[in-house]
Amino acid sequence: MTTSTDTDPCEAGCPFCQPTSESVIFERPLVIALWDAFPVNRGHALIIPRRHVATWFDATDEERAALMAAVDEARELIIARFAPDGVWWFGCGTVNAGWHVDPARLRQSGFADGAATRRALLDTAKSLSG
């Protein structure tokens, strides 16, 4: 990956620069799709640009288009493999900007009000911040 910042996140232990082959869903010239290491649900994917960008707004138009196309592709793969009740997506911005694509299970406890999802996201953020 390349970076748009003065410090290279790869040197700081970026979890996306050298993913394991098991975590890669698919790769495209501008983006990579990975199974999330801290999934909210089974089948939770992470779509990120190959170039390190801090936010969606730092991505080029081409990167944004590639990210959205990859969200669609990941959605189709998640539906085919996990047969969820639906699929939702939300932005991320840990080391790199991108999108989470997550299978929705409406019968899942706590999903309707989002409490379980919020707790899982907060727990993940806390574990990443050390």
C-alpha cells in the first residue's frame, strides 16, 4: 500500500498491508476486500482502498468509485454465502478509510435497536486503541 501521509502506517503495524490469504475476499487494482478481524456478524467484510487515506474525502474519485463497486460485489458474495436477512454498510476510518459490509440478521437478539451492534463496535474500537 502507499500512503497519503508523512508517516507510513505500514511501518506502524498496519493490519491491512499484509493480510493473510484467508482474510482476503477479493482484490482489485484500487481496493481490497477482507473478512473483518473483529466481525459484528459472521460474514462481516471490510472494503478499503489500497492507498492509505485517512477519510473518504481524502480518496480520489476513482478510489471512491472502486470502493462503492466493491461494496456491491461484497454484498453479492455475502448474500450468496451467508443468506442473511439483509446487508448493511457503514464507514470506517481506523488506519485507513473504507466501508464495513455486514450481513443483517433481523432475528438476532439486540439487532432491532442496534444496541448489540453498537456494543460490538465500541469494544472493537477500544481493543484497537490499546
